[in-house]
Amino acid sequence: MDVKTGLFYLFAVVLLFAAFRVITARNPVYAALYLVLAFFQASAIWLLLRAEFLAISLVLVYVGAVMVLFLFVVMMLDINVDSLREGFWKHFPLAAGVGALIALEMAAVLMGGFRLGEPRAAAVAAGVNTSNTLELGKLLYSEYLYPLEIAAVILLVAIVAAIALTLRTRKDSKYVNPADQVRVKARDRVRIVQMPATRAAEPVVEAADAAKENKA
């Protein structure tokens, strides 16, 4: 077994362990951190397969953006784990069946690739002298240029819609116009009122005696 095969098995074992801990960790923050570890191991496997663009995309997009966002959201929301775990065993058979079905489908697809013979020497020699990122960029910006632009427009519309939903005026929220705050005058907000000085209260005993005298 060479070094490349040993590294593959090492990354694969750590990846399986991290994926298992994602679904078994009781703390959602720990689960998110284990998922980050799983993404790193998957990107290392992509590097072993000479797919540098996919490896760096996995790290930048999922680890650098998506998972960091998930982690901050989980930490800020302070999710009650006990309420989330209610009914776990009730839905476990359905989830296990769906997981087994997905595993069988992936095995059926991947086993066909393992049965292939050794790659041809010409293809291997051509792959060594070619950059995967360069070839992917040529293919992406030539044959798939219009789908790429459509995807970019859809993402832009989604970002604008998210900002518009966040900044819309709600009836149950308090809103102050900044222009009104700038134009405000001191005399419109503060009014000084002169009041006479207060006198000391009369003793209760004297008030009671006065009431008796009035009755008499």
C-alpha cells in the first residue's frame, strides 16, 4: 500500500467518524463543528483525486460561509435540544429506511466505477499535464455560459428579495423617521413649567380635631 492509499483510508475513516458524530452529538454546536471536520476531510479526498477546484470550493463555500452561518445561528438562537429530540424514536424507522435506500442507490452507482479497468496511459499522461481548474473554467465559460448567468441572476434576485423582506415596514414594529429626528427643535420637545412651592402637610391629629369641632 502506497502513501496515497494510506492517506485515502485515513481521510475516509475520519470522514465517517465525523459524519457519525454529526447525527449523534447531543449539542448542536458540536454537531456543526463535526460537520466542518467532515467537509475538510472530503476536500482532502478531492485533493487526492486531483480535483483541486472542487476541494477549494468545498472549503470556501461550505466551511467558510454556510457552516459558519449555521454555527452562528445555532449559537445565537440557543436552541432547546430536549424539545427537538421529542419524537425521535417515533420517526426513526422512516428515517432509517430512507437512509438505507439512499445508501443502496449510491452503492449501485459507485460500484460500477470500481469495476472499471486501469486507465489508459495516454489519458493519464494527458491528465498530468492539464490543469483541472483551467479545463473546468473553459468548459464553464464556453458551453455553460448561459446557465451560469441564469444561476447568477437567480441568486441576485434571492439576495434582493431577502433584503426587501427584512427591510419592509411591519405594523408591530416601532419605526422612527431619521429626517424627523434631525429637524426636531428643543422647544418642540421640552417645555418648562413653573409651579408654586409646595407647603408642608398638616398633621393628622389636627385634622381629626378640626373635624370633631365642625361636627360639634
